[in-house]
Amino acid sequence: VKTISKGHIKMAAEEENETAEEEKKEIALTFDDGPNPEYTPMLLKGLRKRNVKATFFLLGEEVEQYPDIVKEMVEDGHLLGVHSYQHVNFKEAGVEEALKQIEKTQEAIRNVTGSNCGYIRPPYGCWQKELDERENLIEVLWDVDPRDWGTKDADLVVKRILKNTKEGDIILLHDASKSSVQAAFTVIDVLKKQGYSFVTVEELLLD
């Protein structure tokens, strides 16, 4: 498993583009724990309106319950990744249970989209090195965590993100509350005015 973080991406960009006059101001918005039947459709509608592509790390059991939302993500051009099947801490669960969680999620997503995911964000950012030999997935962590799951104050989430976000960052959010969705829209609107563009983590890596 290869782990993506800001440092890895920025280093690769500098090596490949040392002579560039100006580096692209790109940011990746990522959303964990979906799809959520109430808030993910709201989020997708706002992203579509703003012409923004994001990355969604999905829970397998939620994918099974709300396949139409996953199909909408794909139709809109968003990138899908594995989170886990039931939001299990892979370090606490052990290798075999972690593999089971990953494969059940891959199967759920494959049944809806017809293809496997190439990216994973383990719950709590907890990975086991033993999984590297068993799974050929790129691990995606994050650079900015506004802890949106712990507050209903959208303005506070926005403040935390804008204070810490820089070019090349991966922002962690959750599509599980109205405040998180509202915060995402505000962040997009503000940072777009500052010259930033929003891409998937795959696009961030490739650039």
C-alpha cells in the first residue's frame, strides 16, 4: 500500500515540474462514512452546481443500502474509495478482520459500479503493515481535519479549514450532517475566489 499525503504529492510535483512558472493551486475535498440518505444527495447537488469533483470513502453497509446515491456519485465524476464495511479500527480488529472489511466493501461497490476501488482511507487513519502484502490499494490520509463530526457549527468548521489549508492539501470531511455540507460549500466558494481549484485525490497525485 502506498500512502498519499501532502508531502508525497508535493515532492512528486516538484520533481516533475521544477521549471514550471507557477504551481497549480489545487485542493482535494474528501468525505468519509457515506453514502448518507439525507445529506449526501444535498452535497452532490451543491458540488454539481459548483462544478467540483470530490473523493468519497464509502462504508460498505451504506453502499448496500443506498446504491442509487453511489451511482449518482459515479455519474457526476467523483472518485470512490474504500473506508471499511462497518467503520472498524483495522489495528484493533486484526489483519483477517480488516481484510474482510475491505473485501466486503469492494464487493458492495463493485456490485453497484462494476469496478473495484484503487484507494482506501482506513477508519481513524489506522493501518497495519501486514496488510500491505495482502492489499494493493493506495492509502489516502489527510492534511486538514476540522473535526466536523464533533460540532453542528458550520462556521466553526469553515474557520478551522481556512486557517490551516494550503495548496496541495487533502481536506477531511463527512457527508453525515447538514453543517458539514454547508461548511463544504462555503469553503469551496471562498477558496475558489482565492484561485484554488478542487480535484480528486487521484488528480492531485497525477498532477
